[in-house]
Amino acid sequence: MRVVADINVTPIGAGASLSSHIAACEEVIEEAGLKYRLHAHGTNLEGSWEEVMQVVRRCHDVLHERGAPRVDSTIRIATATDKDQSLEGRIDKVERKIG
Amino acid sequence: MRVVADINVTPIGAGASLSSHIAACEEVIEEAGLKYRLHAHGTNLEGSWEEVMQVVRRCHDVLHERGAPRVDSTIRIATATDKDQSLEGRIDKVERKIG
Amino acid sequence: MRVVADINVTPIGAGASLSSHIAACEEVIEEAGLKYRLHAHGTNLEGSWEEVMQVVRRCHDVLHERGAPRVDSTIRIATATDKDQSLEGRIDKVERKIG
Amino acid sequence: MRVVADINVTPIGAGASLSSHIAACEEVIEEAGLKYRLHAHGTNLEGSWEEVMQVVRRCHDVLHERGAPRVDSTIRIATATDKDQSLEGRIDKVERKIG
């Protein structure tokens, strides 16, 4: 099952500056070879259910290794049986309808 | 890794009444034997990372089988390396501090 | 417009222990006189749109005053035109349908 | 207080195709004159707390007028007292740190 997901992974107790931790998580996604796009509150991901979940889990491990005692994440997942979905397809479809 | 999660699984294109679909997802959780607590915008779950993710995936399958062409879900996951977490522990800890 | 909301307010850069901060936010809700129920990943709230939003804003202010340089929150809001909604009504409706 | 927010507004009971409804909500944002960027699971917004909340509320109204009996939305809001935040600033800061 192919999914378009959105993930936000937040280290708690690792200071107020999150950007280097988020960059470490982007590198996990890059290494996994998934299509992704960073935005201001998370990262869109396209891949199989297992690939996406594996990446989030690996981000938790990496942030704990970087010193965060707690990691909270929010994952949004969309599945569809009536069509193939893609990260760009979801965006394009809306943009074509903006008047 | 033991996690305390929160899941919200929403069928799209299956009408305006969601309660019977949500109840079908609660039965998936019940069958999986996980500790859970329903609230007004989702369900708290306690289990291993794999158990929680397996339950969410099974909810997507069940809602698609029940006729929803699209299913969106939001999963929140908290992991901690500095203590054991439990669903009730997280709630009790806050309640004891309310003045 | 009456809404059933769910809020999660997370202070960033205020250490790893969040429970006292969350308790301070529960006191804001209590003072506002809204019906609420704490769960393991947030708090369900029932009130008018304005009341709920006012409470979240006040929680941000209080957590900044308590020393958090950054505060992230997630608010879920459900509105309905076909029925009156209540915090308990949403839970009861699902529970009656669990087989 | 300037905020960088992320909103996802989902009409329930208005069929399986959401793109035209989401486009209607983008037009609300456009009319409000806020800086925004659509992604595959929502829209990043930059503005004052009041402006952002007003836009979300107007999206609920517009989707109800378009026939959705229920509308669910998720709003993420980040506030900071230690720096000025911007939509692009949050993205750039992470991108500069990806190795």
C-alpha cells in the first residue's frame, strides 16, 4: 500500500533550537531514498506504509541518540483504494482548482 | 520500545456519520489486546511501537473494507528513554499537579 | 458556534518534564469555566469557538511566562451543522456501537 | 503575536473528492492576504494569531455552505519569544543544516 504521509518529529528536553535535530531526521529520510518535501511544520513523505513507519521510528532512535530524553511525533497518513496517490499529485490537484 | 500513542482514524467518502466506523476500529484495538481509552477526538493506546502501528494499519484496512474509498489518520507517538511511560501514568502525573 | 476541540500544548526549551506546564494550562481551562477532559496526549474541550481559541492563546502566554522560549500547539476542532455536539455525546455514540 | 501555523481542514460527508473544497479554503486564505504555502497534507500560514484563526473559522463556514454537514480541522501553531519567526525562515534554517 502506497501512502502520502506527513511527519513532525519533536525532541523534548534537547533545548529550544530544533533545526539541527530536524536536519538529522531529514538525513534519515534521504538515506531511506523516499520522495520527501520539507515544510514549515513537518515533512511530506511518499512511500510504502512500512517505509514511512520505518523512517519515523529511525528518527526517534536518532534523536534519542542525539540526547533527547523524550521524542514526540505526529504522523498523518492517507490511504486510497480508488486511485493512486502521489505527493505532487495531491498538491497539483488542488492548485488546478484555485480560481 | 513501549509507547503511549493517540490515534484518530477518519474515513472519507463514507458519509457524515462516523461513529459506527470508529466503533469498528475500537474492535480492532480490543482484539489486539492493547490497553486503550477512547476520547472525543481519538483513542489513547499503550503498547509496543509495532503493536500500535499494526493496529492503525488494520483500522485502515477495515474502513476500506467497510466502503470508505479514502482513510486519513493521525498518529501521535511519545517515546522516552529516561523513564517508563504508561497511559495512566501520563494522566496521573498532570492531575497531581493541578493546584 | 459550539465546538468540541482537542488541544495539545507543548513547551519547547523548558526541560524534559512537561507535567507541571500542562497542569498550568489545565488551570487556565478550569478558570475559563469550560467543560474539559484530560487524556494522555491532550485535553478535550467543549465551548464556543472563541472560548476555545482564547484558552489556547492564554496557555501559550502562560507557558512563555513560565520560561518556555517556544510553544507549539495542536488544536483539533470539529463543527457540525446537522446536530448539536458535546464532548460526552461524541464518546457515548461510539461506545454504544462497539459490539 | 506573529505565528507560523499549519492548517488542515477536512469536510466530512461531502464525498470522497476533497480537492475542490480545499481549493475553496485556499481562496479564503488568498483573500485574507496572508503568506501561505500549500503542501500535501495542509497549508502553512504566516500571520498574526487573530488572522490565522479568522481564516480557519472562515474555511469552516465556507465548507458548511458548500454542503459539508461536518468539518474537522487540525491547526498547528508555533509561537516564539526568543526570535522572529517566518514561514520561509523555519524551512531555510533546517535546509542549511542538512549535511
